[in-house]
Amino acid sequence: MAEIERIVILTGAGISAESGIDTFRSAGGLWEQHKVEDVATPEGFARDPDLVLGFYDMRREALARVEPNPAHKALGRLEREFEGDLLLVTQNVDDLHERGGSSRVLHMHGELKSALCGACGMRSAWEGPMIDRPPCPICQAPSLRPDVVWFGEMPYQMERIYAALSNADLFVSIGTSGAVYPAAGFVQEARLAGARTLELNLEPSEGTHMFHQARHGPAGTLVPDWAAEVLGQ
């Protein structure tokens, strides 16, 4: 792995599933109890804000009951010990990467522990509930919403992500379905720029055929093994 100097890693719900966080499509999970259009769209929020705020309050509260798993910790160690450039892009809104030791994390779909003010547009770190309409810490308006990218909204920092993909030597996709764009198109962007591409997933994703190499199994096993390879161990 000595020739690899710039790595871009994309993670999805599959990496956090082993910590006990429901994936979007998991049977019996939190998402299955609600229609996507009711809790994950601007229209749903406008129609029933109490439902949406309560849903994300539950998700935020649930973070206290889960811990980063070996995959999160392996990526944290890789960031610390890898001598080149590494960017971790995640579709997840949990904080398990940070708690696993990663600091160069870009949350393209936002974060549960962040609030977005509909009045002033500012973001604030947030731990508690929003259902009671607490005031924005910046402007004091009772206009907070989860700082989460809903369907129909633009993911965050796309220019930075595409710039990193265009310069990457290696693109690695971990725990993603390969079904949700724009993230599902990152492998093509990386390949067009000349990067090697690797999928680490529990099972073949919808885009497995686009990767140079794919390894399938639990993230808690695959990711530590791959990270050790990169670090020459």
C-alpha cells in the first residue's frame, strides 16, 4: 500500500448497524414504523412538525445507548497512523465515527447532534430534545429543526467531496447500499479520475460491479483487516 497517498472513504448505514443502529431498510427498525415522506422530507416537517421533531429526538436519545464498533475504531486508527491524506465521508448522522477516533469526518447528510435554525440559518451543537420548541442559541427564535439532509434537499459539501474524489488514489465504500445518489455515483467519479476502488459490504451492493475489488462480510471484521493492510501490518 506504499503507493497509496490519498484515500477517500464513504460509509453508510451498514457500518453502524453492528452497533445497533437501525439501517434505513432494516425490518422492524425505527424507520419501518414511519413513512419516509412523513419524517424525512421538508413537506413532512411542514405538515406535522411534532411527529418529525419527536422522531429525531428518539434517534438522538438512542445514540447514548450505542457504542462505536471495531469498524469505527479501525478507521479512527487508520486516520491517526496513515501518513497520507484521508477523508472520511459518511452518509450517517450518528457520531460513532468521532467516538471511534476519527476527526476528519464529513457528514454529507448532516448530524443528529446538530440543530439548524429555520429563522437565521445558523447551526448549533445540540444534545437535547426539540419537541418543546427551544429557542435558537443564536437568534432566540423557536425555529430549530434537525440538521439532517432530508429527501429533496442537497447533501452538504459536495464540492469538497468531488474535489477529493478527483485526487484520490483509492476510494473505499463501506456499508452502503449503492442505491442512493449522489453517493452511489462516487465510485464512478473516482474511477474516472484514475483511483482504485474497493467495496467492503455485508453483501453485494447495487453498484458492486463498478468496483475494482469487493469484499463481503461484517464491517467489524472486514474494515480492521483492510486498515491493517493499508498500514502494512
